[in-house]
Amino acid sequence: MSKIAYLIIIFIILFSYKALEKFFKKKFPMLIKYQLWDSVFYYFWGLILLVVYLIVKPIDYIIKYPVNNEFGIRCILYIAISTVFVCIYNENAYYPPINGKLRCFHYGVVQPIFEEVAFRGLILPITVYLLGNHANIIILLNGVIFMLFHLNYWSIEKKTLLMFFGFLIFGLYFTYLTLVTQSIIYSILCHIIVNGGNTLYRNWKYEM
């Protein structure tokens, strides 16, 4: 497959989410009132990711059993401690309220899985294939793309600048973790801890 084809695939992964959101909002406005990820139509994006995976996978980080498991477990502990710190000291952190159980499930579990498949399972190996042995550039590029992708969810405003910095840090962290372990298993678990842990804590503290 040519380099241009790989670049097209990256654009498909990134922009298919927004295209699906606009389509379903127009066709089913009563069923998707907020964003694509908080509705059942979110699974269509997962289907697109599955199709892309079946078509192209220059390096398979999705199915592959991880290596350097001791390092992966340490990273899980680090992210768990960091999540507790953020939950306690950052009262403005986003979370879906418990009255939207589907939103909580999607935000805490499904979204981390889909995003890790997209960014660390598909885009990352493509960039490794395209750029070769330039780990620092690859990590930075994947982190920046991960941050910019979240413009699908929030716009860059003064009050969200810290949030986007967080997306960058997590993007760098998850990418580095995937490269070291050669699998997205640990990055998925860390992502679930961040989203799911924050959702559980916020709802326990503020909504119950």
C-alpha cells in the first residue's frame, strides 16, 4: 500500500467520527441530542475502525500480546494515582452525570477502547511505518493528533485550554506506553481508569 493511501486512511479515521455525528444528528435529531459518543450510533464509528483494521495493519498492536508487562503494570499504577489526584483537586474535570447511564458507560469504557484502537492501534502503527525509527517525533505527532481530535467534543476556549493540555499529555503517555509494550492493552486499561475512574468518583461525590 502506498504512503498516500496510508495518509488517506488516517484522515478517514479522524474525520469519519465528525461525519457520522453530523449525519445522525440530521437524520435522527431526537436520538442524538448531544454528541455521537453518548448515543448508540457511536458503534458505527467502531465499525469503521474494525473495517480499517481488517484492511490495513502494518504493525498489529491491537491483537498482539503485550511485552514489558512489568512496565505496563507500573504505568497503570501511575495513572491510577494521577487520576485520584485529579479527581480530588480538579473540581472542573468533565464527567457525565449518573442519570445518563449510557453516557457514563460510553465515556468510561467504550470511548477509551475506540479511541485507543483508533490512535494507538491504527494511526500509531501507520506513522511508525511511514516515519521509521523516529520515536520522539512519532510520540509527539500522535499526542498532538490525539489532542486536536478532541475538537470534535470541545472547542478551544480559555476555560478548556487546561483540558486540551491534558489531552496532549495523555496522548503522549498512551503512545509511549504502546510503543514500549507493543500492544494497546495497557493504554486501554489506563484510558479506562482515567475516564471511568473520574466518572465514578464524580458521580459518587456530586450526584448520589
